[in-house]
Amino acid sequence: MLFSLIKILLFVAAVTALTFGATQLMEVSGGATIAIAGVELTLSPLQLAFALVALVVLVWLGLKLLKFLIAAFKFLNGDETAISRYFDRNREKKGYEALAEGMMALASGEGHLAMSKAQRADKLLKQPQLTNLLTAQAAEMTGDARTAEATYKKLLEDDKTRFVGVRGIMKQKLAEGDTDTALKLAEKAFALKPKHEDTQDVLLRLQADKSDWKGARATLGAKLKSGALPRDVHKRRDAVLALSEAKDVLDEGKSIEAREAAIEANRLSPDLIPAAVMAARGYIDAGNARYASRVLTKAWSTTPHPDLAAAFAEIVPDETPQARLKRFKTLIKQTPDHSEAKMLLAELNIAAEDFPAAKRSLGDLNDVDPTSRSLTLMAAIERGEGADDVVVRGWLTRALTAPRGPQWICDKCQTIHAGWSPTCNNCGSFDTLTWKTPPAGEVAMPSGTEMLPLIVGRIADQSGDADAENDDVVEAEVVDVTPEK
């Protein structure tokens, strides 16, 4: 609408300018006299201007006629394609102009204009390998999926454009949610161009979604060979795929194969926590406690994690609390100042009923970096030392509003996951989950939560008749949230 209005305004402006110019020429006195073969012609300024324009047009037509006569002369001398080439050159020129205008319209987001220019270019050039891609992309921009798919299928007929056609249909199937067909098309596109980085990424993501871990590892190897992936990143992601493959094998009941796959995953990436846990449990099942301890200790030195501690406890499941506390010191001494190590040592001391030592283990953690787990541990310690219910309830109430601490978070979309997985459940990104503390949320608890410990304590004082029952409840809460080792 706006473009049409601009064209109308330009036309009116041009007519006005010509009219004004003609009026000015009519008011100019004098003129020009032309004598030819004894005949004199007197032209006014306006007539002279029209004569000059007519002369320019005649010269242009003369040049065109001259070119055509040259082509006809060549044709008469035996060049059978001379005249056809003359007309083809004009047609090609107009066709390439339409193609260029269509590409510019596509880049500018004018889908309908690009479509019309593509149709004109196709009519003039008769070269579908050039115009079909423009037509397909313009159809996609205008939302005409049927025309886009039909045009992409035409590209499949030519070896030079087959990859473009396959990739175009693949993207359409992905947009429609047809991942099964998209996976087959991605495999075909990958076979045509194994070094195409975007195709590699799409195929890898689809293979991971379909749990085709062997195929995904092959695709990952191709990314490494083509130089699209650094070697250290490849090693890490190959370990993730090996671990995922081990989990599937374990679900099928093939424990030996799963153990070997888990050990391979741990070898590729020793700091991958789930791989270390699975490999350690494989060693435990094989009766090799020494190797299990070595794997877990190495992973703990990089990233202390509760799952590593739980697997370390499984090495000797029937030991006494005192013996377990002594054995775990080899693990804790790797990172003595880490908050996870402090809370683990506190839990072990609570299990051994050494509550003063448990409090010393926590240190100033609840002042510097309190979490729901550390505050609950403090409630258990206070209960073990015989503190009043008000004190215990105060710690538990603080735990309700405290951060949860480190969790599995997607680096790409920041989604929090309950457990580790090779792909993000929200955005589908591969190998983006990291064990870290989430950023503080902007949504605050209702005002006044900081007064809950005092309110709960006051209610407890007024409910003396229910103290015995409440004690049981508090003890149950503490036991429930205290991890067992």
C-alpha cells in the first residue's frame, strides 16, 4: 500500500516537473534555424527540446537495429545460432536482473516480491537450478509450505542441487515436528556432504533424541575429522555418548557390556560425574574396590558431588560409622574447604553421633553460603545436642527459604534438572548440563518470612501439651532430609 502510494506521488511529481519545464521553454524567446538542402526549419525552444529527445531515441533504435543486422549477416554466412543468441542475450539480461532483484527482496524480507521476481527469472532464464532455490525460500517466507516442499523436491532431480533440496525438506520436517523423517533426511544430507557443519549438528541432536548413541558417536567423529570440533570437546562429548550407551545397555540387563562402556566413558572424561559413578559401581560389582575408590577420588578432586560420596559409601556398605568416617577422610582431604566436603564430613559425624565435631565441620558455612541442606544438618546437630524445640524449628524454618545449592543446570537455557542427562529436557541442547549454583531468582518469598523462626517458636511455647508429638515430627523431618551414606 505504501509502495503504491510512493509510486503515484513520484508519477505526479514527474508530470508536474515536465509541465513546468515545458511552460518555461514556451516563455523563452528566440529559437533555432536549421537549413538542409535549401530548406530552412525554424524551431522554438520547446520544439528543439522534443527534437533532441527524438534524436536520442532514434540513435538508440539505430544501434539496436545495427546489432540485429550484424546477427542476421552472421546467420546468412552459416552461423545458425547467431539470431537466437541475439535474442537470448536480451532475455538472459532481463532474467538475471529479475533474479538479482528477487534475492534483494528475499534479503529485505519481502517474500511476495521475491516470489514474483523468481517466477519471472525462471520464465526468462530457463535455469531451474538458479531460480528454484529462490522460489523455495520465498515460499517459506510467505508461509506457503506446499510450494516450498514441491520446489525443494525439484532440486532433488539434479546432482548439483540435491543436497540443497534434501536439507530444505529436512528443515521443513523439523519445523513440523516430524523428527523421524527429519532424521532420515539428515542422514542422507550427511552422506552427501559429511563436512557440512550445520548438517552434522542437526544429525547429532536427532540421533541423541532417538538414543542412537553409536550413530551419534560416528557423527561426532566426523565433526572431529572435519575440524568443526576441538579435540578436547570431542573427547568430553564422546564420553557423554559412551555413558548414555552404557545406561541403555544396563537397562537391557547386559551388566558386563554396561560396565565396559561406563569404564570407557570414565577413561575419556574422568571429571564426568555420572560416568565416574557408573564406572565405580561397575568396579564394585566386579569386586575391585581399589579401582572404584581411585575413580571416585579423582572425580571428587575436580567436582565434589553427593553422588560420588554415595558411590564411595557403596564400596564398603556394612562398615560402622566410625570406620566409614575414617575411610572417607581420603576423599574429603582432596577438597577440605569445599562446601560439599564440609557437609559430607558433618553428615558422617552425625551418623557417628559426634555432634560437636559435626558442628565444627560446618564451620561458618551457614553464615557465608547457607543452603537448605546445610541448615537442615544444623537442625539435626542441635537436636542431637539436646537443644530446645524452638532452636531446632528455627533452623528448619530457615532451611525452607534457603537456596538449594548446586544443581544440574543447562548452560544454554538455564533450566534446572533433577538429575543429569545427555540432552537438556527444555531446549534439547547436547552436553550442556553443568553442576553449579543457579542464579538468585527475582521472585521473593512473601514478606515476613524472616520472622518465621520467632513465630514458630512462640507457637511451640503455647503448645506445651503437644510437645511429645511435635518432637517426633521434628525428628522425622530431620531424618528425612539428612542423606544417608
